[in-house]
Amino acid sequence: MDPDLRDLAAFATVARHRSFRRAAAELQVSPSALSENLRELEERLGVRLLNRTTRSVAPTEAGERLLARLTPALRDVRDAVSEVQGQRNVPAGRLRINAATPAVQHILASMIGPFLERFPDVRVEIVDTSNLVDIVAEGFDAGVRYEENLARDMIAVSLGPPQRYVLVGSPRFLQKHGRPQAPQDVVGKPCIVTKFSTGMVLPWEFERPDRKVKFVPEGVLTCAHIGLQLQAAIDGVGYWMTFEENAAEQIRDGRLESLLDDWFPPFPGPFLYYPSRRQAPPALAAFVSFANGIRRRAAESRARLPGS
């Protein structure tokens, strides 16, 4: 008996996640039922596709070969279904987006509610991660990243206005450690540093038209949680470099002071990017149109401001 398309799709999901539990959650079935279905698939094919242990799941060599052929084939099937669905007046279905954490916090958070209110038949799944992934291989419809991390050969759509970094410190901290006059004054001083789950520590970059300075600060506190970093900065733990939005309220009320402002030029905000396809999935097409509408209205509003 030839394998069922649903079983092949289930195998691809398990192989992609390398986990029955995560694959079962995505497919909305129980892990035990999913495991049994794949055992039956292996029996029908007469070849082992997955190596299973109590701790891990990984494709065998045969499984890797099957996955390599299945991934584009399943994508074609999905695109074909999406093309048919695209003929409907109301977009529907799942929209999976992989997004950088700052973009989720500063851009997507304010967009998703109004988008779902306008398109109630769409189901949005956002994976918030700073790790760069292949959105096609990982089964995402789109990704959200900043310009320097955009994947090549993708369509990119701006999601927001320019942003900038700030370097801040609390008044108490600055009284003790001094107010820096140049980036070099920060070197060797207590800092609050961002470290990702991959182990990478985010370097600090300062830029003027005629000069750039980049170094990894000395972290008296190292983490990736914005709330913890913010409170630590307010409490006087160290200098903190972050997106301006993360500290704007505290700068306004005086709990933090902005430093070396002329070293932080604005840069383009995040971009939504997705594969160049003849027919984008209807939910994705609706989101792109929705985002373009927000960006256009925001630009028109800024143009009407006095002095613009």
C-alpha cells in the first residue's frame, strides 16, 4: 500500500523538529499516536526512517534522503492548496512567522490584534527567537529580521520606521562611575550584556560619520531578558545598550539617562521577508497588505507633522 500524504507530512514534521512532542503539538495529535503512525509508515515502506532513543529523534540516512525530496514536494502541495484558497474573498488558514525578539516586542505586538480582528479566519503562530533559521526548511511562511540578517533571494517588506540604539545609565550609577565622553570610557566598566541561547554575546557598536567603535563589553550581568536588563539598569548595576523603545519611558521620567547620543544614528526598522513565489499563501498576502497599509498611514501622518 502506498503511503498516505498525511503520514509523509507527519514524518517531515517529526524530522524537522527532531521531536515527537513538538511535532505532535504542531499537528495537534498525541505523541503516542504520531509515533505509532510513523512505525506503520516504516513498515509499509520496509525501511527505518527515524532513529529513536529515550532522549532524541533523528532521521536515518534513508530518512534524510526522503526528507530532502519531501520538503519541496510538500511545499508545492501547500502552495497549490493556498492558490486555490486564494480565490476566496476572506483569507484563512495558518500563518507561521519566525521573528527576532525586538521586532516582536516593538512592531508585531501592536499589529497582531488588529490584523486578527480584520481577518478572524487566520490563525497566527509567531516563534520569537534571536537565532537565525532557514524559514523555508523550518516550515515558516515568513520571517522578520533586520536588514543585515535578511536571507538572500527573498522578498522583503519594511514593517516600521527607523530605529536606534541608546546607551543608558541610572543617575546613581553615573554619579559613581562617571558619564562617558567617548565609547572608550565604557571599556572595563560594569555593563549589562546580552547573551543569546547560542552562546553569542552581543557586541556594542558606536558609529559616527567618520568613525566606528565596536567591542564586547564587560558584563557584570549577562542575560537576554529585557525586563531583567531594564530593572538592573534602573537599579544602577551598569551601563546598558538597548533599543531606544526599551528605555524611552525611563529616560523621560529620569530613572535613566541617555549617553553618547551622537554615536547612535538611526537604522532601518525590521523587514518581513518571505520566499518569492508566484502565489503567496492567502494569509501571508493579507498580512503583507495589512503591514503595507499601516506603514503608508504612518508615513502620511509623519508628513503632516509641523516642520516635516
